[in-house]
Amino acid sequence: MGATLRALRALVLLAGFYVFGLLLLAAIVGADVSIALMGLRGPALLKLYVLSVVLALPIVQGFLMLRTPEGEEPSGLEVSEADEPELWRTVRELAAAVETRAPSRIVLTGDVNAAVSERSRFLGLLPGPRALYLGVPLVQGLSEAQLRSVLAHEFGHYSHADTRLAGITVRGRAQVLRTVSRFEERAEKKASHERARLQEKSDRAVAKGKKPKEVDPGTAGVSYRVMAKVYGLYARFYFWATLAGARRQEFAADAAAARITGRDATVSALREIPGLSAAHDFYLDTYATLGLPADLLPPRGEVLGGFGRMLAARELELASMRAELPDETVSRYDSHPSMRERVRRVEALAPDDRTDERKGAASALLADPDGTLAALEDVVLVGKVRSLPRATGWQELLEASMEVRLRSVDSPVHRALAAYTEEPPTLTALLKVIEGGRLWKLARRLPLSEQASAAEGRVFREFARPALLGGVKAMVLTELSADSRLTWEFSWSESAAPHIVPLPDGTRPDVEAAVAAAVADIPETTALRALLTPVAVAPLPGETAAPAAPAPEAPDALDAPGSPDSDPVA
């Protein structure tokens, strides 16, 4: 089937979305008329009409949902040609090479993504202004050649060659999916509102000494849920009918990118993006949000800028991810083929001897990378987060964060100790339990598997020991932190390492050994108890030694930035 016929089929199917809604409305009206002709009168007929309006309202709203809403676009920083002349020159050059219109706007975003959006009219038949949404993490993590390949691919969706009129299919899939999603969102909003109303009513009953009322939203939002299911069936049919064409468009866009920017650049970009996306998720979870427990943000520009530093420090890990593409299960309705298949097809193209082109960093396309990151950060950070104070550096951010986390974590050992002793779960309380010969009775209160719970003697101790080691170490670190005897070393490439202030004789306490001895089969707490003794730190000339801080209640330790236990990049 030719590209024009595929686009025509997509157009007919998209128009069918409206026809489907009209048929549903006709069915409701027909049912009302039939029942009225059968002699239904009075209040019963009025109730029927009210029910019909309730059912018809979501259908009418569905017609409006299918349109692309004004102002619905990713948050980002729009840059003019005066702001970024080299980026605009590159974008126009690639659009011309693909034989399509250049965008009228370029918007930088904080996502690992690039997309060309067109605000077309009349079901996509009449073209409109285009915008390029370019994720700055791509600029930070790709070479110039790789970024050019990504951009050429996006323009390839609007090419007048193999993928002409493909935008109708792309927009149709997006609009159908948006409509179903909005039905689901409205259903959930109705249910949440009703749930909140019932919860408030139940709270008032409890305040009056009455039995709490059941909080069940019942049929709230049911009409929207029904419409979501009904339209969802049509959406699945639409996706199935346009799937082959949509995937063909992806392959054609890849081929266009390879033709314009080189086969090797396109292959390397495809291999780079999955690892880059995983690294960015890890960065947001572990670094960018590191200071939130302490209500601190990284220095201005570093919320986004730190990602580039982490990539440079973890180059070896990223290289291993490029070599082995992730195993992925592609949905039967996903317009994108698997990355393995896309790479295989591009690699099968004839070599073009363009391996040495534009190997420099894509960030060179930005006039002022640091200034751009800072300006974008001001846009993408919203609400209360934007108003948080800034740390002077990443080291300060780490220290403040770990201090708060160590004070507030609640591990299984803490919970078991509190329940067992009915006292605050401190290291002092734990030492009393251990020295009283009750450690393994305490361990029985930990959350255990059925196999561990059934075990006895040494076998049980081996099951329980890992949890005890983690919990006891957390209490020790909390104790040391409260006494200002613990610091943390920030790292872009590995776990943040705790460092204990040396003893007066210059030696450092071996926390690992002390904890291991305390939870051994025959516990020995001498080394662990020694850690409770405040260490006198020699004052500087002209200073007096500060009194030791009192021992606090101890929470659990958390993984610090770059923890290999939670690192998807490793």
C-alpha cells in the first residue's frame, strides 16, 4: 500500500472516531424515543432523559478532546535564532536535507527526547506551525553527529519522500490516545472528589463518637469509565490498523537519518539513547533530588548541568550499555519497533565512509551551555521546589541530605527493636539486648520469609544476619553523625563514602568489623560500645573543645549518590 493510501486510511479511521461518537448519541436518542413511544410518562420519563444526558455528555466531550488543546506542550525554554544561531542553522540545514519545512520555534526541554510537533488543522490535512522540542540531556550526552541523526529522524516523519502525509497517522494515534487518557483522568477525578467527600463525612462521624462510615466512591465517574472502555476498544482497532504503517514510518525516518548524517552516526545514536535514558532516570533519582530531604537544591544550573558531569565520570559503564542493547518487550500497539530491530536495519545499509564526521560534543551547538542550562532550570522547576534555597556545592548538598536521612529512616531492625523493648530504638537499647543474650529473639521479630521463619539455630541466624548488619550499621552511622564524627565523600562515579573522624591516636574505628562482631553467633560488643564513647577532638589554637552531642535515636542508613545497589547504569 502506498504512502498516500496509508494516510487516507488513517484519516478515514480518525474521522470514524467522530462517526463512532455520533452513532452512540443516535443510539441513546433512539432508545429514549422508543421508550417514550411505548407509553412511558411523568417522572419516570424525566429520569430517563436525565440518565441520557449523563451518558451523552462524555460523548460530546470526547469530540472536543480529540482536538489538540491550545497550550498543551512540554514545559521548556524557547530560544530564538539570536539566542542559539548555530543550533538554528543546524536545524534548518537538516530540515532542508530531509525536504521538509523547518520549525518556526525551538523549545529546549529537560527530557531525554526530541520531537517535531505540528499544530495542523482539519484532521491533519491543513499544515500549521511546527515546533522542535529538544531535550538538553541529548545535547549533553550525544556527539554532534549523533544529535544531527536524531534531529534528521524527527524531520523524517514529515518528509515529502517515503513518509509523506505520515503526520496524519502520527497525529491520529496521539489524539486517539489523548482522548482515552482524558476519559480515564476525568473518571478518576470524579471518584477522587467523591472519595474525599465521603472521607470528610466519615471523619465528622468519628469526631462525634460515632462509627466511621465506609469510604467507597461507588458509581462516581462511571459514565467516563464506560466511555474510556468503549473508546478504548476503538483506539485499539485504530492502533492495530495503522501499526504496520507507523512502524514503516519509523524505519523510513531512520533511513533518512542515515542518508543525511551517515550510517555509523545513526547506529551509534540509536545505541546511545537507551543507556542515556536509563542514566538520566538514575541521575534524577539519585543526584538532582539529593537535597530534597534537607529542602535544598543544587547550585543554580546544576540540577540539569550535573547530568553531564555524571556522564563523563561513568563513561565506562555507559560504554558497556552501548555494546549490549536492552531486552525490551514491544507492545502490539507500539508504533516504535524494538531498538534491536532498528539498529539491525540501519547496520544492514551499505557503508558510507562517514565515520569521522562531527565527533565533537553536541553541546558545542549551544552558544552558552552553562547559561542555557541555568535559564532552562528556571523554567522546568515549578512550585515550591523552585523557591528552595541552593547549596553552595554538591558536597554541602550531600552532607545536609545524609544528616537528615540518618535522623529519619525507619529500618526493620528499628521497628523490631521498638516493638521488642517498648523503648526508642537507639544503639544503646540495642546493645542492652545483645549483651542480655536476646539478639536472636529480637531477630524473630524481623520481617522474614516462610523459609527463614521455619529455620532454627545456625540456619536461622544466617537468614537474619543481613538485615541485622544493615540495621546495626545504620544506628552506628547515626550515632557518629550526631557526634560530628562522620563525613561523606561525594562522587560522580561511585557510592558516596562515609569517613569517620580519626581517634586521638590517628586510627579510624572499623565500623564494619565492630558491627559484624556484634551480630556474630557469639556476639562481642566491646568494639561497638567503644563507638558510643565521645571522641575528644583537639581544638584549634584559640578555641575550646565543644562538648560531645548526646546520643540520638538512630534511624537506618540510605544509599548515598551512586550506590551500586540501586544504580541502573552500573
